[in-house]
Amino acid sequence: MRSILIGCVMMAVVFPAWAQTRSENIARCDGDDPDAAIESCTALLQLEREPVENTVEFYNNRGAAYNTKGLYDRALSDLNKAIATAPLDADAYVNRGGTYLHKGLYDQALADENKAIALNPNLAAAYINRGGAYAHQGRYDLAVADETKAIALNDAKYLALAYGNRGHDYSDIRRYDLAIADYNRAIALEPKRAGYYNGRAWAYHLKGADAKGLPDAQKAVALDSRNGNAVETRAEIYEKLGQGDKAVADYTLAIALEPNSPEAYYHRGVLYDLNGVRTHRKIGYDAAIDLYAQAAADETRAIALKPDYAEAYEGRGKALAHRGYGMQAIDDFTKLIALKPNYAQAYAERGNVYKEIRKNDDHNKAAFDRAIADYTKAIALDPKNAENFIQRGETYEHEGLHDRAIADYTRAIALKPNSSVAYMDRSAAYSAEGDDARAQADTDKFLTLYRAETAAPAKP
């Protein structure tokens, strides 16, 4: 599952103004525009006879600017120089820790933020960055503690970010109400920050309250239309709300903005496959081929980006099976089983493919044996799933093993008393056994259930 990004802090140091040209460079070196900061900090570093403390801050600010631009190695080079020159400069450790955090070097980030806190225990930025490193390591109790400390320090510059990061961590540990409360506070402090609306939308989505999350997702995209993460959040919410066309459009936009997002490809592939199934049922197989192909292509792209992406193997396996590429589908479901050996549905899906192969090839007894083995494993892992009993029963029935089929259909009915399919299938098995009375009783029950399933809803 996709994760909303945690924010980290890079600190710039404010200088006193001197001569006009110099003051302009100082202002730009301290400013929020990273390109201007790099240019002006570089100009200042080229001046001779600078006090050591000024040189340290020029390196520190230019390092922060490089970090903002994603030029992490250049940032580290500058911040290393700042620390080498002034090893007791807490801000430089905060910034280098933030750069390590962006590079995924969490132990190094923790070491630097620990040093910064030891030098200055009242730096909210250091606690926020250290909390981010802990969160990436899955140490959420420590992350939340650091973000809570940052909030207690009440530094107006970083307060919203502290709430936002803590909200992110609460979402990750499924404490969604606390997450939403923190995002509420972050939004109250910085109402134009798209990331906080996106985070709150994601918390609502994870909570299963997608209708509440949709306005936040729309607001996040309105505030930052180039934010692929926010567009993808909105797409997932549309998907959950059953608005498939809007979801596909958003996943397509998210991919254009963030072409290396495996989740966007995966979800779009799932929707293409579902559209293919609907088209197949309504119009026919030929009309669905392109949709199945698009689904498989998207899942292949997701797997290329994330080779251990179990859900993408499942998605591609389904698309390939629907397209009639049974052996390739089996390969994907086998890979899925290797990644998730206790996932019952993986065995059921592979069993479905073996079942179809057997139905189309009366000489392929091995496919029957493998289908039964897979359904049996799925039932062992998920014994309350009626569908697996129905599928195994149909596999037995095809082989003329009516007693076994009847036993499985009966188990399915016990688990799901309103399953019209189970009654229909059991009726056919009883009929094949010559038990006309039970066959008729099941047919009657099937018709009753089927009429209820297909009846038009009553008008209000």
C-alpha cells in the first residue's frame, strides 16, 4: 500500500544586513528560493576574509538549498564542510540529518539529530527530523514521542509540520481518529498546505470513510495540481466509491506526474481488468481483449518498478486468466504464493485456472488434481469462504464425482445460506445422482433466491 510522505526540516540561518550588494546576497542566501540561495551563497563563499561563523552559515544554507532541489550529495558536501569548520553548530547537524533522511540513511540521520539535540535540546526541527527517521524504521512510539516534543516546544515555524507528521504516523499505526485530529490542527495553522489535506484524506480512506475523505482529496489537488501523490489519493478514493472512470483518469494523471509509482499502475490495471470483465459479460470476449491487455501491461509495469509486489502479480494473473493465457496466469499466481504463502485467495485463483484448463482438455487429468489440491489448500487457510467449496464442488462435478460435489455444495450453503449458485449446482448434482426430489427442492430454492437477487429495488 502507498504511503503519504513525511515532511522533514532544513534550517536556514538569518544574517544581519551589511552593504547593499552584500545584503541582497545575504537575503537570497537565507531565502526560500533554492536556486537563488545557491547562487547567492556561492557568491558569498567566494569572498575573501569572511569570518568563520559566516562561512559556516553560507555552507549550511547552500546545503539546505541543494537538499530542497534533491541534490543530496552536493548538500552533504556543503554540510560536511560546515560541521568540519564548526563542529558545535547544531543547525548544521539538523540539516545534514535531514539530508540523510531524504537519502534513506536513517541511522546516519538519527546520529546527526541526536547530536543536534545534545547541542540544543530546544530545536523543534531536530525532533521532527528524528521522528521522521524513527517512523521510516517502523519505530512509531519513538516517532510520536519526538513529534509530541516538537509540538510542546511550540515553535510557530514548525508547529504545523509537527502535527502533520504525527498525523501521518498515527495513520500508519491505524489510529485514524488521532491522525485526523492532528491534520485538523495542521490545517488550521497552514490552510494552504496541500499535504495536510492529502494526509487527512488518506486517513479517512484508511478508516473506510471515503465519502468524508473525497473533499479533502479534491482540496489537495486544487492547491497543488502537480502533486502526483495527492492525485493518486483522490484516485484511490474514487475507486473505493465505485467511480471507476474518474479513478482511471486520476491514475493516468498520477502516472504522468509520478511515472515511477507502482501503486498507480497496479490500481489502474485492476480497474482495466474489471472493465474488461463487465465488457466481456455484456458484449463478448473480443470487445474485452484490449482492456485485459491494458490491465496486464499496467501490472507488468508495476512489477518492474516493485519486483516483490504481490498484489500486482495477482492482478496480472487475473488479467491473463481472463484473456485465456492460463499457463502464464498460473506462473503469476505461483509467484504470488511464493510471496504470500498463507494467502488463501492465491491458491483459489490458481485453482480456478487449473479448473478451466481441465474443462477444456479432458485428457489433462493433472490439471484436475492440481485444481483440487489448490482449492483444498485455500479451504484449509480460509475455511469460512463458501466460494472455495463451490469451486471445488464444480471441479468434482465435472469429473462425475457427484457425492463429493454435493458435500462441498452443502458446506457452502451452511456457510452462505443465500447462495443461489450453491443451490443451483447442488440441484444439478442431485439430478445426476437420480435424486429428483432433492434436485427439485434445490431448484425451487435457487429460483427464489435468484428472483430476490435480480428483483428491481422498490420505488421510494
